Amino acid sequence: MISINFLNRLRRPDPLDPEGPRIPRKPATINQYRRQILRFASDLIHAGIPPSQIDSVLVLIDPAMAELGLRHMLARHNDETRRGIAKAAGLLRNISRILNAPEEVQDRIADLVGVRKQVGMTRKNRERLRVLQNEDKLQKLSGPDLWPSERRTESASPGRWMRLSGFRR
């Protein structure tokens, strides 16, 4: 498995290695890294890289491989960024730092991390909230007691507002 040595190095750092990690990572962090590494390696395979060529974590942080994998991930999502793509790019950046990759490799990976993070709501959540822009549907959802004369005002007490809105403790 390509990530076993790397993950063991994170789990039990060598205190005499001047370039290795100093603090052991928590099991949850190691499990998350393992899942993300395997997922990214799988994306490289789907992008056309033979599995035999992916024999080390160092292959993943090669700037050409990192870009190929991230581009494949973007292509699968119609060139729209997703949280998973940003996390994969961040993982590659972290691995390059942990392994003390040459500065030019770290800089190139950091440039790839510039893949835009998702800002704001996803399209699916935006569509779910669109129903609230329709006043008729909003009135049905909020009930007749709250529309429009009983809406909360600055003078209404929080307790009264909670009773009007049907809030139960």
C-alpha cells in the first residue's frame, strides 16, 4: 500500500529525524489522510495513470501528477469546485510540507491549492431555499398567526415570539 510508510511515520515520528514530523498525529487524522490519499490515487488511476506507477506518496505530490489528479476531479464535476477537491489539494500541500519536498515543489503545490474553495451555498441548497422567496408558500409554512401582522418586531419579547412561532422547549 502506497501510504503505509508515510502514515506510520505520522503515527510514530522518529525523534532523531531532523526533517520528520515532531508530534504524532491522532488516529482520526491518520485515518482521514489514508482515505484522502487512496481517493486521490484512485482519481489518478481514472485519469489514466497505471496503478503500478503510483508506488509512493511522493508520486502524488509530483506537481504534474497533482495537477492531473485535480484536473480529473474538476472534470468529473463540470469544472465546478467542490469541498473534496479543495481538501485533496490541501492534503497534497500538507504532504509536501511533511515530507520536506523541495521548495519549488511546495510552491507549485501551493499554487494548485489556489483552486477556488466553494464560497456560499451549493446549487442544491440554493434551490431548496428558493421556495422561501415565494410569499404564498412562505405564508403557508409560517402559519396564519405570523403573517404579516404578527411578525416579530423590535418591541416583541423573545418569549412571545417563541410562543407565536410554535417553539417548544
